[in-house]
Amino acid sequence: EPRQDMSGLRILITAGRNAEPIDPVRFVTNRSTGKMGYAIAEAAVQRGALVTLVTGPSELRPPAGITTISVQTGQEMHDAVMAHVDVQDVIIGAAAVADYRPKLRHEQKLKKKDGPLVIEFERNPDILLEVGKRKRADQVLVGFAAETENVLENARGKLERKQADLFVANDVSQPGAGFGTDTNIVTLVDRAGDTPLPLLQKRDVADQILNRVLELRERGPVS
Ligand code: C5P
């Protein structure tokens, strides 16, 4: 049995993708499977945390002993997070939230017509950014940066802009990293510096992230 070093800590994790409807039978989505977020939820509950998992559509079964909130759209994910954020000690945004949604959600199935189809998109709320704005000093906020270039610079920029305490930077173009795989290659980016981790199972990456979260809670953020 793992060490109960998160006993009683409240942690909220977002995981997976969103489905943004175009009409009653069509939607826009991305390749996120939820594996990283679900692995963090499993690690946290095994270490004694009180876990709330806000998940988009996923084939995975949520770990036992946690509270799971299933959503479809980025707006629904936003609303679920905002309804539960204030009581949390730790918030981890592992979801690949849809940046855009179709501006119109057609009531009836779109009919084929001659010529191209144009769909206009509008921005979804940035959940992590909003949590960063309202978070208390005693709450630890963690984000993920999936990049294909300038990975560490981008992650550090997001750490500052979203007022997070830790970013998990991830070069999704490397084999064994990113969407759908059971392994990941990440660098932990916080205000004390960069910590590159080797190729690990996502479950082990999860424990490394939670170790760092506990250190940040003890030390307080380095400025
Ligand atoms: O800005 P970017 O999308 O690269 O930031 C990634 C981080 O922000 C992830 O932790 C993701 O869960 C979070 N995010 C969010 N809401 C969005 C977009 C990203 O919470 N609309």
C-alpha cells in the first residue's frame, strides 16, 4: 500500500478531451484519451487524497473511490471546475480542453449542399487561466503544456500567464510521449527551475507530479 502522504487533501483533476457539437449528430474533438489525467487520479486516491475527476468523453474507467463528473463541452468542463474549485487544495489541468467551439449549434442535422461548408468557431473559456486568477495562496495549480517546438520556453510562458505553480511540459512529437501512449517524457517546470524526467509510465509520471505538488505545498512557491 502506497504511503498515505496525501491523506485528506482535496484534489481536482481535469482529464481527456471535449466534444463540441456542430449539430445533433456531429461534433469536433481531439486525440486526447484521458490516460494522463486518469493516472493522476489513481495515484492521488491511492495516496489518500479526496479526488474529483472532471472528465470529457473517455474509454477509460475512472478509478474506484473518487468523485467523477462527466462532461462533453469545454463550457461544461469550465462550469464543473468552477463549481468545485474553492474547496480544493490542488487543481491539476490535464485535459486537452477544446480551444474553440462551433459558434452555432444547429438544431437539425445539416444537409449536404453543393460547394464547401464553412463553420465559424468561437473561443472557449480558458479554465486554467480563470482558476489562476481566483486561486488562493494555499492552493497549488498545475497545468500541462503539450508542444511540438520550444517546449520549455512555451511551458514557462504559460506558467506565468496562467499564474500556475507548476507546468508539466511535454514534447508530443517524441515517440513515447503525448496522446494515447502509456508512457510520457516530461519536464517539470516551476519557479525553482526545470526538472527533466526520463521516459516513464504515465502512472509513474503521476507520482512524480504529486511528489512535486507536495514539495510546493511545504515550501510555498519560490519567487
Ligand atoms: O494554453 P494551452 O492550451 O497550451 O494550456 C494548456 C493548459 O491549460 C492545460 O493544463 C489545459 O488543461 C489548460 N487549458 C484550460 N482551458 C482551456 C485551454 C487549456 O484549462 N480552454
